[in-house]
Amino acid sequence: MQARLSVNDGALGNANHGDQFNSDSIQSKSVDVRVGLSKLNMSITEVDHKIHELMGQHSKAFVQRLGQIKQVRDTMASLNTEMQQIEETGTNAKKSKSVRLNDAGNLVARTRNILSVYATLVDTMDQISSVNMMMALKDAPSLHQHAERVLSASLLMEELQNESPRARQLIDDSLRIDIVAHCVAEIPHMQDALLEQVENVLMCGLRSLSPPLLGTALQSALHLKFLGPVVQNFSEDLNDVLLERMRTVLDLLALGKELGETQPPILPSHLKTHPTEQNTFPSSLPRWTNAIWERLKTFMVDELGSIMIKVKMLERILQDNWTIRQPG
């Protein structure tokens, strides 16, 4: 029993010794942690001081560097603005050059077209002027061919007038080109010559009562913008012809020569105020009356009838042309 107690006492002693060891170990580690934390705080404080010290040392250089960066940024912005201005200037110069090139190209194209139309018109006018109208009247195909050339020339004249800078109201250098200025200056003279040919074709159409010739002549006058004056001139000429023919029909002096009389019969003055009174008329009165009536009948039936037919035909062709020109 004494031996058992000894054993138990040994076990208790060992247990107490182990607990004391663990407590000392924990206390030692706690001290180490506190020491480590103190050192860490000291290191952090030292680093903080170092940072503040470095910032104090380099703050001026940092501010200068920031100023330099701002200056560089402003310089880059200025360079960017200048580059945009240079690019815009280049674009404008390119556009201006392109506009000048386009204007020059248009000028060359207009000049070429004017010269081409003018050359064709001159050639056509030469062919027209070489025609003998007296001979053409006896040859219907030649007369119609001549009328077609007159129509072609009127179309060319219209195109030339439309291409003219004056007609187009353009401000360009076309008229400064000598040959173009010459072409434009010749337009009025060629137009007058062509208008005369149009009137010739119109007269031929009226003389032969040919609708194709009349239509061609009126169409040519329309292209020359002289349809109104041409018709008016024709009306005035026709009126003059009618007056002249009436004078011829009622020319008693010429009629007296045909009848072998020196003067027409003179009625007594009282017959003018009392025509119902019985009286003896001059014996030559019936001859004069019949002769004047024959002249009037010939004039009204043959000449005036023919004139009316021509006027009606001209009116119909004008109406047809007007109907064709109307839209719809």
C-alpha cells in the first residue's frame, strides 16, 4: 500500500510539472507576439516618416513634373489644333483646285460642243445657199430635201443659241476664247439668212398647197423663235397682195383699154337721187358692168378661193403643231 502511494505521488508530480511547462510556453509566446507587434508598429512609423520625408524632399520636383506634364499636354493640344487647321486648309485647297478643274473641264466641253454645232451648221448653211430656188420649184424631191435641210439648220441654230454663254446667262471664260466669240458673233447673221430661207419654204408650201412644206417651214420658224413674226409677215404680205389685186380688178382705166373705151359711162346726176325714174342708160353700161362682174367673179372664185384655201391650210397646220406641243 505504501508502494502504491509512492506511485501515485509520482504521477501527480509529473502532471503538475507538465501544466507548469505549458503555461510558461504560452506566456513566452505572448511576449514574443507583443514584441513583434511593437517592432511592426515601429517599422510602420519609420516607413511613414520615410514617406513623409521623401514626399517633402520630392514635392517640388513632383509639382514641377506635373507642370511639365500640363505644358506638354497643352502643347499637344495646340499641335492637334494646328494639325486640324493644316488638314482643313489642305482640304479646302483640294476642293478649290477640284472646282477649278471642274470649271476648266466644263469650259472645254462647252467650247467643244459649240465648235462642233457651229461647224455642222456652217456646212448645212452652205448646202442650203447652194440651192437654186427657181430650179427647186420645178423639182419636188429637191424642194423637200431643201426644206429638211432648213429644218436641220434651225435645230442646230437653236442648239447653238442654247449653248451660247449669253443665252445660258453664264459667267465664264467662253467668250474670251476668240473662236467661240467669233461663233457667237455670227449667230445673228446666220439666223437672218436662215429666216429668209424659212420664209421661202413657207411661200413654196403655200404656192403648191403642200402640208409637209408648210409644216416644215413653221417648225423651223418655231425653233428659231420667230414663228409669230413669220406668220405676221405672211399675213401682211397676203393683205398687200389682196389690196393690190382689188386695185387691179377695179382699175377702170385698164378695163376701158380692154373695152376700147376712153372712159367709163357716166350716169346722169338725177339718177343718183331718183334711181327709180325711167331714163335711158348709156349704151356702153352693160359692157362695163359685165366686164367688171367677170373680173370680180374671176378674183373671188379663182384667186380669193385659192388664198382662202392656203390660209385655212396654214391655220390647220398651226393648230396641229400647237396641239402636239401641249402636255398630256
